[in-house]
Amino acid sequence: MEDLKGLIVKSTGSWYEVETEEKERINARLKGKFRLKGLKSTNPVAVGDFVRFQMEGEEGVIHTIEDRKNYIVRRSINLSKQIQIIAANIDQLFLVITIDSPITTLGFIDRFLAGAEAYRIPAVLVYNKMDLYASEAQKKELERWQSIYDLAGYEQLSVSAEQKTGIDHLIEKMKGKTSIFSGHSGVGKSTLVNSLDENFKLRVNEISEYHKTGKHTTTFAELFELPFGGKIIDTPGIKGFGTVELENEVLSHYFPEMRKRMHECKFNNCVHINEPHCAIKKAVESGEIPKSRYENYLSIYNDDERDHHRAKGIRG
């Protein structure tokens, strides 16, 4: 039986759509009880994976997943498993954020960025709905956020999906790469993706005025080819992204502005909380590291500490 290669372009949880080297798309399933060694996951195969498979009648049967460059995860709804793999082999992550209608919290942003750092995927912050930020208070808040992430060294883009401003710069960043757009429901992610290519028909829901939050419109991941070159993976809404597999001892490595200073701490195993002569705490006091970034570092650290205790059956 002929061994074929393909790229997973769509996942519905039980069935997969595979694109062959000849650009033909076929439906495929996993062979038997397929598990990846050392990875507690609800789904062993994800969009973006390169796989080997064989044809059985009209369907493909996947028997091998080729080594991944990287992958991203989220917490699984199924409590018996640790994680759900969202996508694999990603070149860059775009986090779409809004400072209003709805507000994307700095805590969510920092948790997302720590996850991206852990999986060594470059992340770019995309401020959407720029056409709505007309008040002085909104403009000052935007400047404050941009200052925080300038100090951390992240690239930031400002766009309006509705008015299609800033889209050209975004497209230039995406050419020849596989990208993911993530963000809370209601931030205009689908509208932004649709503005990249008029052929996209991603479902867009109006923001809920009552709850000031959006409704998730994507239920499965899918990979799309872009007319200007490159690919985009559309993913389900992400909550608790990325930090599932992070260990507290190395958490500060995933904050770039901390990482570049940690060698200045007195103790090699400093976690920058209660230790004396800590360069990180000193940088927070001087304003070199924004207070919000440090506070969110502590929040992630403490959340993961509680999760660790729960996993071991320790009350805390």
C-alpha cells in the first residue's frame, strides 16, 4: 500500500482533512488508538501537522506524525486530560486585542505571551478597532499599553478591520509564513481575517451589547491559503492558553525583560519573589519593568502553584 505525505488543514475532532503534495484534499482518520509518547493530549493530531497516511477506499488513514517545529495548546475541557493541541508548525502568532468593547485584560495578554515564548513562537500584538478610540482617556490608555510592551520588546501593530487601515503592514508581516490570529471573542478577529482576503467567509457575530463579550463562532481549526503567499490557521477561542506546561522555576524566562536581567540576581535559582538582591524586583521599582508585567508574572506563578498542589491532592 502506497505511503503518502500530507498537511492537516482542518480538524473536527474525530475527522481530519489532509492536503496532499499534489494539493488534493481528502478526509482522513487516525489509525487505531493513536497516542503521542510523553504528551497528555485530547487530540494527537492538529492543524498544521505534516503526516504520513495510506488510502483505504476513499478515505485516508493516518499512521505517522512527522516531527513538529512547535505547537500551541490550551487547557482541555475534558478534565481527564491536560491539554488540547490547537495547532502545529507555526511561524508567528498575532494576538488581536482591544482596549474597549470588549477590554482585553493585561493579564490575558501576558499569559498568552508567556505561552508563545515557551513554545518559541514570535508573537505580535495587534490593536484592533483603532477607529473607536477617540477620547483622550482611550488614547492615553493605548499609549500606556504600547509603552509596556515596547519595554518588553514586542512588535505592535495598530489596525482597524472595519475601515481596513493598517492592513497593508499586517499583510507584509504575513507573506510566506504560517500565522495564527488569536484573541477574545468580540475583538474583531474574524473581521480582521476577512479583510485580508475577500474570498474568506469566516463567520462573524455581532458583539453582545448586554454582556459586552462576544460569542465564539469558530468550533474547529482550519488552515487557509493566502492569495499574497503564506497561510493562516483559524482557531477556536482560547482560554488559559499556553501556560499549562510551564514550570514556575523557569517562568521568568518567558518574560523577555526579565530574562535579560536574571543573570544580575544574586542567586541562580531566584524566582524574583522573596529573594534578596533580586535584579528583577529592583527593575520593577525603578520602572524599567512595568508593574503590571511583574504582577501578572506573580499571578501566573501563583495560579500554576495552586494547579500543581491540586494535581497532587494538596489543599491550598
